[in-house]
Amino acid sequence: MRNVFLVVASVLLWGACNQPHLEEVHEDEISLAYTLYTPTAELFVEFTPLIVGDSIRFGAHLTQLGDYKPFASGLLTVTLHGNGQDVSAQSGVSTVPGIFRPVFVPAVAGTCQLIFEWQKEGRIERFTIDSIQVFASLEEAYTALQGPKPSNGVTKYTKEQAWNTDFMVEIVEPRPFGEVIYTSGQILPASGDETTIIAPFAGVVSFAGNSIVSGMTVNRGDNLFSLTGNGVDADNISVRYAALKTDYEQAKANYDRIAPLVADKIVSEQDFLEAKANYEQAKTAFDHIKNRFDGERKRITAPMKGFLKSVLVSDGQFVESGMPLAAIAQNKRLLIRADVSQTHWDCLPRITEANFITPYDGKLFNTRELGGELVSYSRNAGNSEYSAPVFFELNNTASLIPGSFIEVYLLAKPTAAAIAIPISALVEEQGNFFVFVQVEGESFEKREVKTGVNNGLAIEILSGLKPKERIVTVGSYQVKLASMSSALPAHSHAH
């Protein structure tokens, strides 16, 4: 029994092809592997060398680049073109979603073109290997494909493993990246978005129902409290109501008596106007109190739609005039306050937006994406100030909770392009950072990188990566676990 080599050739850039190189040793088997891309799909295909008269079975793995999930349906056609031959075969998806297994038999030896075309409902994904050799015999293939073994340090992580987990590979591209200031901050209600209900006079407060609690949704005009002055000597609302009612009734009676006498000049115009003014003033004062007071209790209603941010009194509590009863907030607009230390004050004029992370769900938000804008930043250093506040106002379309303390990444306008990758791509080991670079369809190289600043979402890479390389951005720790496995079974999908 003789040993022969597994040959792996890949295409790591869309439309280009690497030279084949030897990867692993297997017995009685030669297997080729290519990785090809379109802008929206990846094809990782394994097959034995093309030998005249042999049935060639392909193991084609098709992956959606948008979510790194398999193509679960469609038809794959593989065509061998050149030297006067056009050999093709078709296959639907196999029992494993994402894997297609067409089979054909080459007829003529020589250099050909190999084309893979997947299609479904008008969508077409086309992958091409521009130059591939068809051999006359197994011995010729074995002789042609011998070569040095590849270096170690590559981790095998199969397509099936990737498809069944949260996994993503992205292309490294330079992107605009500016200064970042990391600090702490707080979510605050915006001006005009919150109002406080106060007691209009001294008395005993009663709740309008059992559901008057913090967080309750209210509409404008909803009855929240009632206030009575019974048992209160000073500023007694019941006494004031009775007095205003008496004043109104007396002023109305006097006005009704005088009004018909003006035409006959029995009373003077001046007396009539004075009676009319007294009546209108008494009516206004009485109408104001009777709208919310029925002679025994004054009703206190919600001045706007929103929710009860806080209830500041207890049912049956005595309150003084002007004492706050409750606060209502709308939460439509919010403020983000970030406190910046003196060492970064020179950067404040360049700040344009911010990322922030909420502690209760760990989510990252961007002020610009929430319709926010920079409102102001401090331009004065007080005697006791060690930090300067920066304020952003934004729409609360993400159910943010006012009062929450947050992590804030203040972002300056980008000034230059830099290599920056998602923070989720990093794997930390003893203070050093690594990423997994895809060198083949199912092969990943663990590579150390030097990092710079991060904005909560992406981190600057100072060294270790080059543009156009593909790295794991979701699922890095699964690949790390695979690299730590003591024995990884070699496998091929093209048996």
C-alpha cells in the first residue's frame, strides 16, 4: 500500500485562482480542493484528480455569504470544457443541505476549464476554474501532483460545523477610522420630555385607582389623584370653593338685575360695566376650580401622554401646596451625557457621534443611527471639575431606560483609512490577541495581531493582517476549540 498526497488548491479572491499546493498525507487517495467566490456565495469543492475514463464525484459545498448558511435547494451544473470536449453533470442538493454531488467522466486528456453553475428561480451563481489538468492515468496524476507538505498550524473547521453554529467570515478592508474616547455616561430625559405634577393646595391626597404605580401608561386627561382639604385649617379647598361659588352667584345675580335696566337708563353705563366685570371675574375663578373640584375633592389629571416615571406620594398622605405628586415622562427624546477627562479636552471639538452600550442587555447603539446629534460640550473648566460633559440628543426608538449608566465611545470624524475588524473576531490568550484567517474553505490559520483603539464595535489592527484576507468574525471561539482538539479526523467529501 503506497502513500500519496492530498492536494489542495484554492481561490481566495473572487475571480482569481491560487496555485495548487500539497496539504496532507492520505493512503491510496489523491484529492483536490478549491475555494471559489462570487460577491454573494462561496463554493468549496473537493474531488479526485480528473482522469480519463474515471467517474469523478464532486463534493460541492455552497454557502451564502450574507449569513454563512448553506444553499438548501437549487440545481448545480458542473461542466468540463476544452480539448474538443464538453462534459457536464447536474445535481440537486444531497441529503446534507448545502452539499451537491454531481458525477461525470472525462473523455480527453489535457488542460481544460471547469465551470460550476448553481441556479434557482432566476438567480445564478457561477464559479470558474480557468485551468485544470485532465490526466491520462492515475500514475500520471500521482507523478504530477507530488510536492512538499504544507506547514503545520492550520485548523480544520468543516462547512457542516460552520453551518450549524453562529459563524461568519468577512473580508479585511481598510475603512475610515478616527479618534475614540472611551468613558462612562448616563441616559437622561430630554428637556420638555418630562413633567412633574404638583399639589395645587394643601390637603390629603387619594389615588384614583390601585394601578397608580411607576411605569403605568397614561393618556392626557387621565384621572390620577384627588385632593381634599377636609381637616385642613389653612388653605382649605372646600372653604375656598364655597367662597368662590358664593361670589359667583352674587355677581351673577347683580349682573342679571342690572343688565335690563341699562336701556332705560335706570342705572348708569359705568355701574353696568362694573357689574359685568365683577361677574366675569367671579365666573372665571369659579369655573377654574369647579372643573376639577366637585365641592369635596379636586381631581388631578395627567397633563400629557406618557408613563409614570415616579409616584412621589402615598395614598392618604397629607401634602403641602406645591409639593410634587408624580413625574410623567414620554421617553420620545433622550439625552446621552458622557464625562470626558481633562486629558482628552483637546479632542472635544472633533467629536461628531458616539457609540454606547447599555448594561441591562449589553447592546451597542449609535447616536447617529437613533437620529441623534451632538448638542453641546463644556467649554469651561470649573475649579472643582475634573471632567467635561458632552451631550447628545436622540430619539428613543430602542426602548432605552432613562437613568441608566452606560459605557460610551466618543467618535471623532474619521481622518484616515485603517484596517479595523469587528471586536468579535478577536481571541485573547494570556494578554495577546489572535484572529483566525481563512486560508482554504475549511482551513483556518491562527494569527497574532497587534491592536489599537476600539469604538465598541470595531477595533483597529496595527499589524498582523493585510487587506483582502478573510477572517472569522463570528464563531472564533468555536474554531479555537477545534484547534485545541487532540485529534481531528481527516475528511474529504469527494469519496
